[in-house]
Amino acid sequence: MSTKTVNSVINAGKSYQYVDNGEPMRGGMKDVYFSPDKSYVVAFYRDAQDFASRERLRKIVTDYYNSFFNREGGDYYRELYCWPTDMVEADKKVGLVVPCYHANFFFKKGYASSDLIKGKEKEGKWFASPKFRNKQFTLRLDEAELGNWLSYFQICVNISRGVKRLHAAGLAHSDLSYKNVLVDPVSKSAAIIDIDGLVVPGLFPPDVIGTADFIAPEVLATKHLDLKDPGRKLPNRLTDLHALAVMIYMYLLYRHPLKGGKIHDLDTEKDDLLAMGEKALFIEHPEDASNRPKLNQVNPKELPWADVTKLPYAITGPYLKELFYQAFVTGLHKPTERPPAEMWEQALLKTTDLMQPCSNAACEQKWYVFDNTLSPRCPFCGTPHKGTLPVLDLYYEFKPTVWKPENHRLMVYNNQYLFQWHVNRNIIRNERLTAAQKVPVGYFVFHQGKWVLVNQQLTSLKDLTEDKEIPIGSMVELTDGKRLLLSREEGGRVVIITIANK
């Protein structure tokens, strides 16, 4: 074992140390060595890099690095991407300096029954499969690693924001998959890795066509064509959007949206190519049930998630249901009709406002999306909601004295918070929120047999039904049909209350 030094090819005079024990970690294209303090790695490409590849890497660690991190919001993205910080060369081999993953992206316990994967990276694949959470499976993940259903919504929000930012910069990841996204359900965080393969349309083409299960149908359907053939489809921003939709579907429903029971060819390899490419069909297609999973052929470890009748994609709520339809029905073979990343981000966030904690302490998912019925129940364990349930529909001022619904509602539960992005439509819930905007302005509580909203910071909260101001530090009861003005400021909303499960 020896400590070696390598020089930057970007910053004159800058050098890095790495430990060479003769057995580097081997990735798909690189050999990876830790720094002595394990704060970064030096990853050398095994194959020689041509001028275009070197230029791509140079731009990633300079121009793109600066545009992502050395401006407003940079701290958020620094946590979200594992982005190379410098380029090095030794013995004619090009390498990258990459920060090490945060400690939360390594398994603290791993399997419930063994230490086999303790300390291993938390690749997303561990959390997108039903078998690793099935209690009948010996090598299932420990419950302390799994989080709850709500955790995966926040993970998907982070991934969507990461893809949104790449696309805003004119970049595509090209190999977006659960292999290249680390996730931690405990801290509800995600990290997008393998940034060095970024695609710049018209300048830097993709190195790979992607990872199986996440390659867009048009890429697979044309992969037999020559690279220079104008009909050949290669990874780009629109193929990222297919991969993003697949990933979100898998993290929330623990099954693949295209892998069903339909057989296209008796040759397994051809069948897979057709099923994921030219003949790809959503397993929950509302007009074509031919690709529904056949439960008599499904591994029992994949139940109940493989049962699309028992747990249909509609359980993710109305906003995500619409986007899944757009991604896997209208946009599956029409790439330009796929939902952009920002639509996924906002739909996921609006869905979290619809969520309720399950009252069954033994429920594995702990949370579920309100099903818009007067008698809601958890779809995972069947437990009905106990007690009354206030539903707040948000309205905005379309023109003076004319209020219209926002298609956004907030479900109430005990100690649920009210935030500025609920109060004012001009405050968008995204990565640019300030610390002050993240502070709750009120909270809901079941007090002495009544649901109430406690006003913590709202200066113009008013009960319109009773024509009564609600000063800071006081509370207002939530009753059926009541209207509350949350703010008189421009963009301020009105909410109308419905009491469900009466």
C-alpha cells in the first residue's frame, strides 16, 4: 500500500493524494482510489480519453461546476449531486476528483438478519424492489433503513429537482437510473452520481445508452441502427424524462411500469427488447389490459405490490396519476409529451399535502394519500380513518372579488403545519425558499373535541364566515363550509373547509 500524488490539469500547482493498495474499486469505466482521509476519491478512466471526452470533463469541473454551485442555491445542489471538482492525469490516464458520499448514503445496518451489506452504498435499487421489504424474505432490509411511504415522496422531489436543474442548464444525465442515484429514506435525501457522463446536445454525445429498465423505448427500438443514422435515438433530455418517470413509479409502487405479463417473442432476449422498446406497454394501461402482471406467475415476494388491482397507481393521488398516464400512455412512444421534471416536483409536493398518517401502528407504510371519499381508509392495511377529517381547498383571487379553486388542497391531521406557500400563491415551494419562508405560520390541532387552526404568524388571518379577525396567538375552529382568508397581501389565498368522515 502506498500514498501517491497526482496533479490537476485544470489548476496549476494543485495536487491530490490517493491510497493505492493494488486493488482499486472498479466501476464500469473507472478505477477508484480513496484519499488518505477518505474525503474524496480519485477515479481514473481505464481507457484513453479522446479530445472531445477530455473537453467534456474539463467543462464539467469548471464551467458547469461554477454555474451550478457558485451562485444562489448552490448549497442545495452541492448536497444533491456528487459532482466532480477537478480533473487530473497520471501515466497518461485521465482521472476525476470526486467528493465522497455523505455518511447517510451507506447502510448502517443493512439486512435485518445479517451484516452482509453493512457499510455498502445505498443504491436506489435496494428501495425500489418489494422483496427487500417483504418480511417473508430472509435478506430483507432492516426496518430502520426503510423509512415510510412519505419518505419516498421527498426523495422523488429531490431527484426531480436535480433533473430539472440539469435540463435548465441544457444538459442531460444520459444514464439516469437507480444505479446512479443514491437514496436514504431515513433522512429523505438523494444524491445523483456519475455526473461525468453528462450529455450536451450538439457538443458532447452520450457514452452509453443507459441502464436496463430505464432506457427509453425509442432508444431500444433504434439501437440496431448505425450511430450516424438519422433515425437512431440516443440519450437526451427527453429520455431522462422517461427514466425519471420510471424511477418515481418504482420508488412509490415497488414495481416496474412496463414489466408485465405480455409475451412478445419466445426468445427471451427479443421479448425483453420488444417489451421495453418498440412494443412497450404500461402495465396499468386503462384501455389495454394485455400487459397486466399475471399473479399466478408472480414471485410471492413481490406481493402485494405486483397486484395492480389491489394497489393501482391511483393510490398515489390525482396529481401523480395524471402524470403517470402522461408518461406511460400518451408520452411512452411520443417523447415530447412526457412530463418535465418540474411538473413531477410540483405534483409530488401537492400530493404530500393530501397525505394522512395511518392510525394502525403496525402499518408498514405509515402514510397514505387521501382518496377523496367521505370515508377514507389506508389502501395498504385497510384501516379506516378514525374521527372527523378537515379538508382545506385553496382558492386564489382571479380578479377583484372573484375567487377560483387552485386544484390544491391541504389535508389536516393533528399537529399538521401551515406554511407560507399555502398562504400565498406567489411563494413557490421549491429549492429557492429562504430559511424564513420555511418557518410554519400556523398549525392544526384537535383541541377539546374540536379541530382548530392556531395562528402563529399570520397578520391578516380572517374568518370570513363569521366576519372576524383571528389575531396572532389565537385560534379558529374548523367547521364544515367555513371560509378563511389567510392573507390580504397580493397572492393571498382563501380556504374553504369540508369536514369528511363525519
